[in-house]
Amino acid sequence: MSKCEQCIVREFSSLKALTKQELVQLSDCKTSHIVKKGEIIFKEGDTVNGIYCIKDGVCKLIKLSANGKDHIVKLVTKGELLGQRSMISEEPVNLSAVALDDMQVCFIPKSEVMGYFDKNNKFSMNVMKTICGDLKEADDQMVNLAQKTVKERLAETLLYLHDTFGTNEDASLKVQLSRDDLASMIGTATESCIRLLSDFKKLGLIELSGKKIVLLDLSKLKKIAE
């Protein structure tokens, strides 16, 4: 189990504002967990008395809609924190977090984190900026769903996966989503998503091999996304 003061992923989140002494205290109270692909970190409506720091892996944050279908709100990767908003609002979590691949996460109890708000102004500001960023993303996503076509949203999402998570050695997108998950991200039926992917392949924009997707023409995809 690595110590927080030696862990590089802390540099990517609000935790970067903590002093060495605070990080040493954090190490003493955190617990580390391995989360297997498909496992739930927490469910919508759970009371999560702390935050999760993602050391490795990717998870999806999902919201269950009224018709019983999951909608992927966001993908979260190493260095990011889960549960900040519900910890501050003292409400149950509004989304479920499910591992997309094998993950390493550390759980930090609320009692420890809340103490930093009183002692470390920079930490408080970092948390607020993160939550403001999440709100901005939610605003943008709402506008996209209302104003962009499914085709435009698919192109935009493929580019997001490429730019944010990168590619494997074979040039395929590193984050491999099921067709259901991809459809959920762009807000359409799975059949429509499959049909659009086939259209993109015929146009020479992408290559498909099972779950693998290779983006062949980034500039044309950007034009479609815009």
C-alpha cells in the first residue's frame, strides 16, 4: 500500500494542495481497494461517508432514468476524486459509480477530509473549482443533448474518448465501451448507435473490430461534431 505523500496521482486532484504533514495523516486513515471490472463502487442513493481517490483504472458515473435505463453522465479516471459533492452537501450520492476495467481506489473518511476545509484554504478552493467544473460540463452536456444530432454527439464522444484517454499500440481507443455504454453516453438507442458506427465505417472515418474502435479521420470527425 503506497503512502499518499509518495503517490503521484494526488497531483491531479484537490489533494495536491495538502501539506506533507496532512498527506502523512491521510495515509494513516485511508483504506486501499481493488475494484474488479463491472463491480459497483457505490450506488445512487448510498450514503458515502468520505471520498474515493482513483489510483488506477476508469469508472463510469451513471444515472438511472425514469424508464429504467442507465445514462452515463461522465467517465472518471486516475487522479480524480469521487464523492466530493455529496460529502459537502451531506446528501446521498446522486450517481452510481461502476468500474469499466480493474481499478485501484483509496477511500478517505469524511471525518479526515472535512478537517482540511478548516485548515487549508487552497484545498477548499480546489474542491470548489472541481465542483464548478462538473457543473459546467453538465450544462454543456444538457445543451448538446438538446441541440446536437445523434450523429454529431457520436463524433464528439469518439473524439472525447480519443483525446482524454488515448489509444492502444494498435491505435484503437484505450477505453473500450460496449455498444450499450456508447449509446448511453450519446443519449440514443443501442440499435441507432450501432447503425451510426456502421455508417462512420463506410465513410472511412473509423475502423471496427469487435469492441475495438480506431479513429481513421480525426479532422472529418471534428467537422461532424461541430
